[in-house]
Amino acid sequence: MGEHGLARIAGALVLAVGLLLASSPACTTEGPPERRPPPAAGNSPLTGEHVDLDQPVLAVKVDVVPSARPPTGLDAADLVYVEPVEGGEVRLVVVFAARRPEVVGPVRSARESDIALLAQFGRPVLAYSGSAPELDPALRDAPLVRLTEARTGGAFFREHARVPPYNLYAWPDRLLAAAEDDDPSRPRDIGFRFGAAPRGGEPTNDHTVSYLGARVRFDWEADSGRWAVSLDGRPLTLSDDRRAEATTAVVQRVRVHRSSISDVAGFPSPIVDTVGEGDAVVLRDGRAYDARWSRPEESAGTSFTLPSGEPALFAVGPVWIVLAPA
């Protein structure tokens, strides 16, 4: 075949390929499909772990009186606050961000102390069973995305094997789906600092905090590198038979005074002052460190410092903070 014949064949092939590409759905003048940016990642201000930071902060009120045990979902918490309630008992404010359990509970009622305590998170989601009528106006005015069974029934359920009022549970994923339009806050700096264990401290195998009607104890377990939690002299075992644990446990001594609100038995509700300053003990790596806490206002975080003035660094991982009467 001559040179001109080869040229004609080559031209025909180029034309055919061009027509095929032009008619193909994949051939378009538009750019590549838009891709959503990956979730923001970094060190969690709540645990120091490298996690997805694009998850809303969810706080759930959980009861741990003997009739409410075993609780569910605490092993997925970033942060747990132990707060005093009526009759010398304690209740938990369980905070989730990087992780969430499938189910959490038993869910119980909010207290006046929760408003100031949770203000440092910005505008978190608060899941609770209800509150005293006198407290409702303050909760409505607080920077909270409030979720209750009455307002968000599809996110809660009753466990019929449990005795009321200790039978209300919630699905955290459904809670956050219900709160999505209210744009709750993502994790932000609340004053914690993480790093290597400071020098000093006292070797400590256990530490107990006593209330009028409850005792919270932390036992150091060197094998796991965590503090195992006990209540009233018994291990706090969860519904999946795991033990409640923390890598850092803090005893924060606070002023506690009476509210004008009482429970159905007539016991006045205590109010915990988490704004101000006071003494603290930081437990980590089998040692106890004397510290001071400081929080200048509700919108600010809480800093913990050693007597030297240096930050009281927490160990990376879940944190428990016991709000104990000064």
C-alpha cells in the first residue's frame, strides 16, 4: 500500500476515535465531580487522642444509683463528670465526641449545675429525661440543644426489663440526627492539657472520694495503664461486663450550695460552682499530683496547674472528673 493509502487509513482511525469519545457519556467539558473535604482531624481537646474533630459534642445525663446499675455506654465516653445530687447521691454527665456507643443509659433528669458546667463546650447537645418545672426556663435560655423523650421520642426507648424510672435509654446516633439542624458545637479547647507525666507526684494505688450517700473510688491497674472505677465499694461494671475506666481521673474540689429546687422527696438540689478556683488532685500513671483548678467564667474552660505553675498534664485517653465538695 502506498504512502497516500496509509495516510487515508490513519486519518479515518483518528476520526472514528474522536467520534467515539465525543459520543461517550464519560466525555464531558465539565470538571471532575466535586469532592467533600475529609473530616477535620487532630488531637482531641477532650482526650488528647488523634481523632475526627467534626463530630458534635453530646452530653447525656446517666444515673448510677444502685437501682440504675449497670449503666450502658460509658466505655465509649471521652469525658465523664461525677456530680452530687439530692440525698448525697451522685449522677454522671457523660460526654461523647470522637466515639459513640450504640446505646446509652439509663438517662435521667437535668440539674441546675449542668447549665454552667456545659457552657464551656459552646452549644453542646444535652440528652436528659426531663427536669423540675422550675428549672425549665433556665434550660431553655441556656446554650444547649435540648433533647428529651417528650421532644425527641424517636431517639429514646424504654427497656421493659428495667424498673422505672431507671429504664429510659437513648440511641446516640439518633440523638445527633435529631440535633443536626440546630448546629451543635464541635469539640473545642476546655482547658485540658496532655503530655508526658510531670515530675513528682505521690505513688498511689487507689483514691476514694466520699459523699453523704456515695463513694467513688479509683484503683490503678498497671497492666492496662488505667484507673478502674468503683462505686460504693463495688466495681462499676457496665452492661457489657466491662469495667468503667479512665486514663486520667481528677478530683476537683468545688463549692456546693443548696438550690431553691427540691426533688419529689423534698431533698433540696445541690448546685455545684464550677466557675472560680480551688484545689484538685490529678491521678495518672499510678501517681497523684496536687493541683489547682481555675475557670474565670462560664464560657471559659477549666485549667489545672501544678504548684510550680506548670500545667497539670493529663494522660492521653478518657478522663473522669469528680466534682467533690470542698
